[in-house]
Amino acid sequence: MPDNSKAKIATADALTLLLHNQHAIGAAIEEITKWLSENGERSVAANAIAAMETLDTNAQAITDAIMQLRQS
């Protein structure tokens, strides 16, 4: 069986970059949500909070995948 450790490292590195992007998007949505909430757009803010929850869930799955790749 060929050694695919380089491919695993490259995949883990790419997933790590995507995870960083995920966190940056979450931070941006959080700032927008705060602004919306302060400016009377509570229903839109609630939708943004739901989007952040999805980002958090997916970030955890990405983190788990990265750890699995790095440990194998």
C-alpha cells in the first residue's frame, strides 16, 4: 500500500485553512448580528444567529476531521 501521509498532511492543512475561514465568517456574522439587533432588526438577527450555530456545528466536524487525519 503506498504511503499517503503527504496527502493526509496536505488535506489536513487545507481543512485547517477552511476552519480559519469558518471562524472569520462566524466573527463577521456575529458583528453584523450585533448591529442588526441594536438597530431593531431582531428577526434578521435571529436568522444570523441560526447561521452562526450552523457554522459552529460544522467547525466542530472540520476540527474532528483534521484531528483524525493528523493522528493517522
